[in-house]
Amino acid sequence: MGKIRNILFIMADQLRADYLSCAGHPTLQTPHIDGLAKRGVRFDRAYCQAPVCGPSRMSFYTGRYMTSHGATYNAVPLRATELTLGDYLRPLGYRVALVGKTHMKGDDAGMRRLGLDPNSSLGVLVSQCGFEPVERDDGLHPDQGVDPDLAYNRYLRAKGYESENPWHDFANAAEGPNGEILSGWYLRNARLPARVREEDSETPYMTDRAIDFIRDSGETPWCLHLSYIKPHWPYIAPAPYHAMYGPNQILPAKRHPRERENTHPVVAAFMQHEESVNFSRDEARETVIPAYMGLVKQLDDHLGRLFAFLEAEGRMDDTLIVLTSDHGDYLGDHWLGEKELFHEESVRIPLIVYSPDAAADATRGHVEQRFAEAIDLVPTFLAAAGGTAQPHRLEGASLLPLLEGRVPDGWRDATFSECDYAFREARQILLVPPDQARGWMVRTGRWKYIAYEGFRPQLFDMETDPDEYVDLGESPAHEDARAAMAARLLAWLKQRRIRTTISNEDVEKRTGNAKSRGILFGVW
Amino acid sequence: MGKIRNILFIMADQLRADYLSCAGHPTLQTPHIDGLAKRGVRFDRAYCQAPVCGPSRMSFYTGRYMTSHGATYNAVPLRATELTLGDYLRPLGYRVALVGKTHMKGDDAGMRRLGLDPNSSLGVLVSQCGFEPVERDDGLHPDQGVDPDLAYNRYLRAKGYESENPWHDFANAAEGPNGEILSGWYLRNARLPARVREEDSETPYMTDRAIDFIRDSGETPWCLHLSYIKPHWPYIAPAPYHAMYGPNQILPAKRHPRERENTHPVVAAFMQHEESVNFSRDEARETVIPAYMGLVKQLDDHLGRLFAFLEAEGRMDDTLIVLTSDHGDYLGDHWLGEKELFHEESVRIPLIVYSPDAAADATRGHVEQRFAEAIDLVPTFLAAAGGTAQPHRLEGASLLPLLEGRVPDGWRDATFSECDYAFREARQILLVPPDQARGWMVRTGRWKYIAYEGFRPQLFDMETDPDEYVDLGESPAHEDARAAMAARLLAWLKQRRIRTTISNEDVEKRTGNAKSRGILFGVW
């Protein structure tokens, strides 16, 4: 064991917190992830700040809540003045690199206004969330929008997969009895094997890119964001993973007829979405979830390969490793598909943190029940790299003290997440204008309170109703609980970090100093 | 009368709403400002978004609340990605220029991070709130920090005022019996005449610069921000204005012994500031307020000269004119000096809007009691210039409909203002950390509610107690009123515009269109 020098920030996409054997999944065995949890700390109550890829990731990369960073949905540009992980670690001598997905959309208009060409090397850095894009691949390449120069497509073609879009036609499609391509975009094809050899599929490919990066980095400290595309859809796994699990091994659907009665209007609108209608059918669940499990299993196997490589290279002794996901996946629970709303299946995320530092020996294998949030990672990495805390911008807290068995005073007793459903059909169903399609979740140990602009709130008693079947949002008996949770939301909104252009140290230095600078106001 | 082509945006600094004869001041006659009010609309309940220069002005120039623009105090840099008046009007063919003060601090670090030299022509524009700095002069030039190349100092020297810092030694100082310089920084010198000839003092000088600009602009549409430095301190007026008013002509102090009992902790800390202690003495009020009134009178006279020039040039027929101030001045009311807190004397501002358009004929001379806010000006100017509303960023509303006698549906029934006292001694007195020194005001027709982070709220009944002497912040009988006002604050915080990088039109275009772009999620 040694001191932290490098940071390996692994993210899976749309990986539910409960689809790991260390988190209790009864049929899906993830021994390598479990092994990391045994060597580190698994945060059992970790939450993303927005249960959809783009804004969740912008919170991971900026260390700020969605309200603060403003990139509220996929492809909403992140303001060019928001600092990201690279801005924090690069000045400390780190090479900060990306292999895989960020879902970042650069603020091209903002950059052009400031005279910065988004295609210049600096512009690219700003557009890539501060990561040096060793290989950026957001994992969604429909024929209509495929990058002609996509590295993974070039790789596949070099391996003999001849197509305009081998990402789709081989890695994310199956083959019919007459050789026809059966697209992985369609749920009904999820039980079939992808047309790609396992070793050429996305998960091993990205793992290899990470191994190459680590091997090539030598002695320069690095922070690598290895950001896997799976088990996010297209839900299709290569052999043998496509057939490793069957319908009898999936978790029973967590849903109750009661959820369809007097349903909250926003939830009801999401239930009308095609993905919700389809995932509410047992046939869809029984077709898709085994493939989803196969993709998780494949991920676990390649993480095992990656961890073995790190071990062999001595990197387990000097590398902080985080494994997490940007959000979960309803998979038909609560009569919903996809994510975006605030049930645990959507908003709770897996989070395992391993530190090689001997100071963390006391907690190895610990399962932490205190709330952790996506925004804690930037402060964690900054602390691990020896940087100065920047609480005027960063809204999370370093997890290192918890790893070392110390609980900082006033550790949060509530967690917050947000959504902006302006881009979804639900908004049109509800006739809500684009500015009003917002929701906020406040979850304490006891309660989950959800405020949707323009509608009644939701309230769940997480102690007596952990499955969130009983919405107490209109219960007369719970008026006080709702008022207390609304007060929590108000207190939280008031505490957002808005003064980001000057540090607290500089504020202290300047406090009351006007007169020393000759600005004599109010002096007789 | 004609159509609006130009925009003249006049701001006085620290001019109280009630120090105009048209607003009821009994002894201070401001006939030229009154004349503008007779030709336009005077908004009697207009409020600034932060009662201190910097953040108030950033709200004026960005059209956004302080929480949204983040420049929470003087010299806190405005994020380089915040758009300002120039960004909105320049693309519409306007020359957008500044004569006078903005109190803008450029985001040098943010610009450098994006490869923009703050001293380049683009960098200067971003640093000057989007204004072409025809003449920037923030009006405070202590010897320790005086710009060696200050245009006004060059002017004074050319006029024979020989000094390293003629701004101070002549325009803002008096002379003692033995020829010694008596600095205008000291309140005790306010009764003396400045050492400058009236025609060379700051108000006529800035008026002349504006006249030059307007004359030189020819047929190009322009938006000129004529931003006077006075009646802000140093409180010292040139002859004859220094002696135009006496102690018997000032308004009685609006203060009550009750305000010093059980005082709210934040207010109590501000009462300990030197400016509050001094302004609580009658001698200070009787010395300073006549000078303040003289400075207002001088301003009115030069505005008369400016309006006569506009009339002669035909500009009254094609120019929208706004007259306002960034905040008020306690002048000893409520046992306070300066501004920053939320009493009407501090937070209410004068606001007169004159439109040459015949559509505004119906309201000439009208006194409007509906709430107006500083953030309404950018939308007003944008509408006057024929631009498209940008409600995804701009948080105010155009005042033009009110000028035309139309009241838009849902016009605000509350107004909001904010403060960040992190930089003030009050924070140190209260032992508050830099991030927690925040306050929010919500004022409806009936109530004024003030929330200070970490302390009890304040509540005033503006109908029965318009002087704000009775703080109901702990009154058991007003629990419901406080809860209702806290709910207003929560609703307001939830409605802030955070998704600023994409327009609502673009959101509408993209809503539900993923599948048309080949992103087939949830399709069976």
C-alpha cells in the first residue's frame, strides 16, 4: 500500500445500484466489482444529482448541482465558464484524460462570443469537460448522425466488420435467420447475440484503450475517466453474455397497481411514454433484463482484467479507484422505463471508492450508509491530489475522511436531485412551457419529497414504504412532513454557490478593507 | 412624436426615490426630472435587485437577478459567459456605449482560461459589461489607486487644476482658511464648496461627454448608458449648489427608538458600522444631506440642459429615455448609513421611462404603482429595438406595454432583492462564514419579508407600518404571513433561469425528437 498518485474514475452508464452481487443481487454475480468493494468502501446510499446522462455527468465533472451548472439536459451546452475536473487537477500536474462517454455539449456560442474557436485545442478541451479526449465515444451512433471518423468504427472495420456504421450493424445489432440485420435499437432483439465477437465489443475495446493509456502514461500522475457506454441501451450483448441469464433470473418487477391510481400528473405523463408502456409488459422485461444483466456481467469480467493489469503494474498501490454510474434504469419498475424521475431505481447509483492509502485500511470492505452524492467526486479527487478545497464553487465534500473512518462534522443528512423534462413528450402531454418543466427531490433518512413546478408535491415514507408505492403527497396527515421537506428545499436553494469568480480566502482578505484602500465612506 | 430609434439609459448613483419633487420631496425642486416624468411614466414602486452598486448594476445590465448572474458584490467579477446589454442590442445594429460608471469587474481569470486577453478589444468589451467605453469612470479615485490616465483628471489638468489627483484635490475636496485641502471623503467637510468651478465638476463633465457622443453618432441607432457618479459620496458639491439647501430643508430622520430594541442581528451589526454611527448623529445628517440635495439639484439642472439639447436636435422624437438609480441611501434613516439592507430608503429606486412613440401618449404623466424591477430594462430595450424576447435568460419583463396602457397577464405582484454582506464588517461581527452572509427580500403589496441565512426572518406590514418600524419577524400572530412569504421565496428560487445556453424555441424544436434522429429508445 502506498500514497495516492493516480486517479481512475470508472463510470458505467445506466447501471442500477442493485445490479451488483455485493449490493444483494441474487442471481447476477459481479465478483470483480465485489472485490473492489471489499478493498474499499461501498456507498449504499449514493445519489446522482440528475437522473439523466447529460446533467448528471455535468454534476460529476463540475462538482456542482444542476441548478448551479445549468446544463439541465442532454445536449444543453455547459457554460464555458464552468470549471471541470481538468481545471482542478491539471494545475496540480495531472494528465486528465477521457476514454469513453461524457455526454458533454460544448458551449460553442459562448466560446465564439469570447473569440474562442471551439475546434482549437483549447476549444476542444473546454468542449470535452476539461478532459484530454484520448478517445471520446458517447456510444450512440445512429446512421443519421454517425461520425465518419469514429475511432471504434475504424477499429471494427480494421477487424473486418465492413459497413458504413459497424457500431450499429455489428456491435449493436443481431442477425436474422436469413442474414438480415436485426437492430439492437429494438427491445425485441435484446435476447439475440450481437454480431460482433465479444473481444471486439465496446466494453473490452474501451478497457483496452484505458490499459493502453495507463501503460503509456509512465510516471506522470494521471486522472483517467474510463466511461463505459454499457449497460446503457442499445440493450444487446455479444455471445456468450447474451445467453448467460434467463427470464427466471431477473428480479421481479417492483410495481404495484396502486401506483396507477391517482398518479401524480408528471409521473402519469411519463407512464404514457413508449418506453414505459413497453417496459410495463412482462415480455419486454423478460427479453431486455437478461441482456442488461449480461452486459453488466461482461463489464465485471473486463474490470477484473483491468484490475489484474493494475495489480501487475503496481498501480493498485498508487491509484485511487472510483466505480460509479450516472443514474439507474427503471427496467419496468413503477410502470416506467428509462430514468429521469426520482424513484430509487433511477436516482440511486452504485459508488465504490478504493484508496491505496494505509489511512483507508480501517474501512476496507465497509458499507457506508451516510449519503454520498455525485458532486463529492471532484472534491475527493482534489483532496487526493493535494489541492486546496474550493467551496465557493464546489458543492460536494471529499469522501476521503469517510474512507479513513472519520466523519466530518455536519455531514449531510439529506440528498438532492433535480430534473428538467422540457425536452420530453411528458411536457407536451401536460401543456407545460419549457421553463416550467422542473422537478426537485429531497431525500432524508425518513422521507423522500419531490416538488414538480406547477403540480402537487410527492412524498414517500422511506422507512415504512421503501418501495415507494404509497404517495403521501396529498395525505392530510402528512402536511407537517411536507412543510418540513419544503423548508429543506428552500434552505438548499438558498445555499447554492453563486459567487464562483472569487475564492472565500479572497473574500476574507477583502472584508472591511475598503478604507485601507482609501475609500473613506461614512467617516466624519 | 415618432418611433423609438435610440435609447438613453440615464443612471444616477445612490439617488433615493423620494429625493425628487415629482416623488413628493417638499423642499428639493427637480423640475427637469419632473418634466420627464410628465412626458413619460414614473414607476413609484421600482426596486433594485441588490441594494449596492456592483450587483445592482449587474442586474440592470444582464437583466437577471443576483442569484442568476452571481456577481454578488462590488468587484466580484461577472462570469464572462453572462450576456449584457451590448450582447442584446449590438446584433440589432445599435452602437452601445458607456459614459460614466458601471462598477463592472471583468472576469479576467475566466477570460484567460478561455484564451481571451482581457486587454484585447474583445476582452475590454467583455470587461465593460458589453459597453463600448466611450468614457468609463467609476467616480472613486483615492490617491492609492488613481488611474494615472483618468480622462477626467486630464481634463481638469487641462483646465488648470494642477495636481497628481485633481479628481480628489479639486472636484472632491474643499479648501480650508489657510488654503489647505479638506477632503470630501470626510463627512464633516460636506457643507463646504468643492474646489472646482461648477462647470468643471463631474456632473456637467459627464453630461458634455454624452452630448458629444449623441452629436457624433449621426444616424446610427445608439444606446447610451449615461451613468452619473453623483449624488454618491464623496458628498461634496461645487458652488453654488453646496449652499442651496440648509439643515431646515432636509427631511426629518425616519427612525424610531423601537428599531434599536430587539434589533435583528444583521441589522444590529450594520448599525455598528462607522457610517451608521455617524449618520445617526444629527450633525452628520445636517451637514451631509444639504450637500446631497445640492448634488441632486445640480444633476437636475444638467439633465435640463441635456433634454434641451435632445429637443433641439430632434432626439426627443426618436429616443427612449430611462432615468433611474442603482439603489438609495439611508442618510441616517433607521439608524443606518449607506445602503445594502432592504428598507425602502435603500432598495427602492427612482424610475422614469419616456417613450416618444405615439402608443405611449395614453400614459404620459402617469404614476404607475405596479412593481417594476431593475431587470426590466434589458427586456424593455430589447423590445424597443425590435429584438426577440429571450426569457430563457432574461428574468424581467418589458415595461413598454405598461407605457402603452396595457397590463400583461400575470404582471408581478411581488418584487425581490438580495444581498451578500460577506465583504462587510457586519459579517465579522456576526462570525458568519463568507458563504453564508446572504439575505433575500420579498415584498408584496402588503408585506415585506426578509430572510437572512442563519438568523430569524424579518417581516414588516407595509400597509399599517409603511415606515418599517415594527419588525414582526418573531410575532406569534404572524406565523402564517411569514410562512406564506417563505413559500413565495421558495417559488421564486425555483423559477430562476438556469438553462441559459439554449433558447426556449430550440427546446420546443427538440422536444420529443430523439427518435426522429435515430435514437430509438424504448421501442419494442
